[in-house]
Amino acid sequence: MPELPEVEVTKLGVEPHVLGKKVTGVTIYDGRLRWPVPKNLEKILTGKQVSHIRRRGKYLLFRMNDGYLIIHLGMTGVLRVLNTSDPIKKHDRIEIQFGKKILRLHDPRKFGAVLWASDEEGEIENHPLIAKLGVEPFSEDFSKEKAGQHLYQHAKGRQVAIKQWLLAGQAVVGVGNIYCSESLFLAGIHPAMAAGKLSKPKAEKLAHSIKDTLSRAIKAGGSSLKDFVNSEGDPGHFMLQTKVYDRAGLPCVTCKTPIKQIVQGQRSTYFCPNCQKK
């Protein structure tokens, strides 16, 4: 599932091709995504110019003249930059034309989203899909001076396992399943520990580990488990760097203890039982 690094990689790849460009057309091949694609999207977008692109959590926000085009990649979505002559493939859902270049959303499981939020509806930060998201890991609100205290305060009193707490994205966005396991390992925190037991020193270490892990993942082009490729069709290579994720039974890179795998909330978690004592 594309998480923050994959969405950021997609944003960086798309930007050079669409910034300052006007939409010349929209084709909806199958609008039955997580939420129905607006049937009048072509009328809404055609002629509008992309002034900038933001990533908020796992959402891409394309700023247009009078609103935002919201794109979410869902579980299997890929947003490619292609030429108008490139053939349509099975599971291609929607394309947005910018002259001879197009953005085409390919989404086999149809959990992605392509929506429109006009300025008349209010500030984008108050949009129902955006309003409850946690802080951005590379924002001022999660700076070196603030991040540890932010995590510590947000975790107070929480009995849920710390991995599940991080995955919820209400404290800080973007720490998906792979990046949870990796961040908790770097911070020396057992994934099943109650979030409320997070101490201030450990919170500081976890904050640093989150930013370090996400930064390295972005530089590696994200993680390609099954479907993800960037806007040019290239896979990410972060899986070559993982220290615990998908390494069950292999020796810990630090202490050589075999990595363990457990299931939390129907998702696999990997950790070192020696380096991450509960």
C-alpha cells in the first residue's frame, strides 16, 4: 500500500510535468473508486492551471485556480506520467491530459480516490479527509525541538499497542506498516508495548527514528512490495535497506538474534526480541 514515502516520490516525479500547465482534458474509464469520481470532472478541470502540488499525509493536493484536485493512491494505485499515445491497460481508471502529457491513475483494487474540493467549500485543511490527520513528520510542528514532546503528550494514557497507535496517523502521519517496524526497531521499542508507556527519552528517540526512516525511504524511491512504481514506472528500493521488516528468522543486524514476526491488527510486525524488549 503506498504510504508517505511512495506518495512523496510520486509527487516529486509528477511536479516537473504539470506545474504551471493547464488541463486540456479528462477521461474517466472507470469512476467507481473508493468514492465515485465526479462525473463532471472534465468540465471542472479543463482549462484550469496547476499552480502547486502538496502532499498531506497520503493525499496529493493539486492546487487549481479555484480549488484542489485530491488524489489518493489507495492500496494499489499508481499515478504515471505518460504520453497520449501510450496504450490503455487493464485497471486504468482515469487520466488527466496536459497537452501531449497525461497523468493516468492505475488502480487494480479501486481503493484510490480522485475528488474535487472547491474553494467555496472552505479551507482544504478543514476538508473531512484532511482535518483529522496528524502532523507532518517534516513540518515545523515535528521539528527536533518539538517532535519528542509531541509524541509523548499524544501517547499519554493510551493503552493501545504503540505500533497500532502510530499506524492510526493521528499523532504523526505517514508511518505505514513497513516504516512502523523499522522506526520502532531503531528506537529500541517493542511494537506491542502500550503507547502510554512511552517515556520522554524514548519519545525523542522514536521521533528521530521516524524522520530518519521516512527520509531514507524517500531517497530510495519508496518500497515496492507488489504494485508500486513511481511516476516513470520504476520500483522503489527501500526494501533492500530494511533492518527488520520481512526478515523473520534472519539474524538481527545489531545483535544476531533471529527476527520475530507477529500479527497486529491483521498486519505483520517484525522486531528483534533482544533489542526491543517489552
